[in-house]
Amino acid sequence: MKRRLLLVSLIILALLLGSCTHHEKYHRQNELHDQIAELERCVLAEMGDYICFDEPVIKDDIRRIDISIVFISEYTYDDKKMIEYPPLAVMEDTRGLVVDFLKDDPLYFPEDYSICIQVVMPPDGSSSSGVAYNTVGEWTNYIADQKYDELCVVDYGYLDADDLCDLDPHGIRAISLDDYSSDNIDELCDVIDALPELQDVVVHDSVASELANRKPDINVIGIK
């Protein structure tokens, strides 16, 4: 009986330690990654209380650089902070810093490489959240088969009217809005109206035709 209790205790302890180890990684970042150290230094000087960078992945075979930004536990575990400074506002301020950095140093990344920066929300540590990491934002310099000369493409999933106040329209030339259906095409148009520099938008095929009719000045790209 004692051996069984000891075994159960060890299993529970291992699970708890595994969980702690899993989340411990995403605290305030103290060390920089060599490949993007200057970029990280610039961004973290202002946003280090909210996010950290994962190790970048450089794929020379397809000429693409993948960077992952993760919200840190000191932010995600603090409901007051998240209400006062919502995740979308954090992402938009971070995007602004990244875009400004790359404008000041346009050759920081090879100009023929695609850049994909994903923003990830880690699990909150509760038993109900599991271990799933959710991508809540993405910035790229490409969309569909089109390539841009700067990091001007965003994807934040579904944006409602309350989100628009946290969305900085500056520099957004393309956006993915494929989470919208024909039932909420008015909300989709509201997002487009809030982005005066917008040129291209990716939407679901089911709304592409109607949106193109309603927004003839925007290049509408339909996907399934």
C-alpha cells in the first residue's frame, strides 16, 4: 500500500514539475538570440514586461525567416494588466517597433527572404487550458502569392468593433480576414474602413464576391 501511495505521489510530482518546466520558459527574457539580437534589444526595451522571443528559425532552402513572439506569464497571469493593456494593443505596439526597426535598417534581413512573425498566447497554467499554444497574431511581408517590400501584412483572426480601437492602421497594406462569413460581412467592412492604407484583403470564398462589389478599390483574394 505504501509503495502504491509513493508511486502515485511521484507521478503527481512529475506532472507538476513537467507543467512548471513547460511554462517556466516564458518569463521575462534576459538573454538575446544571436541571429536577431539587435531587433530583440530594440523591442524588449519597451515591451519586455509583456513578451519574449523564441529562437528564430531561418529556412535558407525556402528563403524564409520564422520568428515567434510569446506573451510572458507575468503578463498573462495578471488579469488587471491584460484589461489595462489588452493583448491586441500589446501586439500592435510591438509590430510598430518591429516595423520602425526594419525601416531604419532595411537590409537587416536579406531582401529576398520572406519574413513571418507569429505572436503566441501560451496556456494559462490551469488544468482546463491543457498545453495548447494559440497563435493570436501574425505579421508577414507576403500574402497569397504576393510579396511586399516591408512587414505590412497582418492576421489577427476575427476582429470585432471593440478591437478596432487597439488596431493601429499605420503601415497595414494587407490583412487576412478569412474568419468572417456572409452573416458578418458588415463587421468585415468596418475593419476594412478602419485601414486607410489597405490594398489587399484575404477572405473566405463565400464572401469574396460580395465584398469585391462593396469594396471595389480593394483587391479581394478569396480562399477556401
